[in-house]
Amino acid sequence: MKTFAAALSVVLAAAAAQAQTAPTAAEAAAYSGLHAAAWRGDAAQIGNAATPAEMKRRDAQGRTALHVAAFARQRAAIQALAKAGADLGALENDRYDAVTIAAVADDEDTLRTLLALGASAKLVTSRYDGTALIAAAHLGHDGVVRQLIAAGAPLDHVNNLHWTAVIESIVLGNGGARHRATLKALIDAKANLQLADRSGRTPLQLARERGYAEMVAMLERAGAR
């Protein structure tokens, strides 16, 4: 069981990395207008280039200038784009928004900027019909998870794999410190600990199967069954 779980974790992590595609060096070099300014973090140029047509323009992967700025961790550019009226919830071709991009990158500063500007932590994103919270829980990005919880992310959303953030913190990690901290944050926020996977296994059963004794103890103290 542990071997299968580890293999599944590797496969899904690789799939997530492929799904969320940052601009390549060649793509970035070919950018012009608002996309180029966003990639460079040129807030002044964004103010000059932010015409209605430029604000709607997307690259070959469906990325808006905001997506590009999020991938590049250009927070001043994000602020300038928001001021110019960028759609903070826009999805690119793989259905990622800027919040989920920052969450997957473990980029707490960019996430904090986006949330302060009014970006939502509640959107359904990715090919897995998940959320930024589920993506962050999968990766054990505990600081991101705490930010998203504070921003009202849906704690009990079930993706198309039939997993919640609680389940992903268990089955897609290694039971290590950051995944335990992620699980603790979800427990403290009163996430539903009884929601089961497609096979009917609860988070407690899944943690026991993997031999994650500390997670088992945390779940038992919280009343999981």
C-alpha cells in the first residue's frame, strides 16, 4: 500500500507540474506590450500599455498578463494590473488562476498580494476541478494553506478524483512535517474529517494504511473516525 501511494503521489505531482505551465524563456523573450511589461515587472509601462485590447490579450497558453506576472512573482506588476482593471479570476488554458499559480509555487508573498487586491480563494480550478487549497494541501504548502483558509477557501470541496484538501494532505504527501502542519491547519479550521474517498476510506483510514502515526494521532484527537 505504501509503495502504491508513493507511486501515485509521484504521478500526480508530475501531472500537476505539467498542467501548470510557466512561460518558457523563449515565450518570455517574444512577449510584447502588456505581457512583456508584466514579465519584467515594469509597473510604469503597465500603466501606459493597459488598453482594453491589451488587458484581454492572451498568449498561446491562454495566459493573461496577470498570469504572467504571477508566474514571474512580479508583485508590483500585479498591483498595477489590478489597478488597471485586470480580471483577477481569469483562468488560462489549463484552468489555473493567479491565486492557484501562487499557491502551487509556494509563493506566499504573491498570494498575499493577490488576496489583498480582492482575488478569490474560492474558485474551482485545474483539470481536477479542484481549488487552490487542495493544490496547496497536496504539496504540503502549509503557510499557503493557512492564508487560503483565512481568505475563506472552501474547506470541504471535493475534486473529480473524489479527494478533499484533508485527503490530499495525507495521500499525496509523505507524512512529513509540512504535510502534518497542513493537516493541522485544516483540522483547526474545522474541515470535515469524515468525508471519504471514492472507495469509502476516510482520512483516518488512509493515514492508518500509510503508517502515518502522527497524522493518525492528530485525526483521532479531532474525533475522526
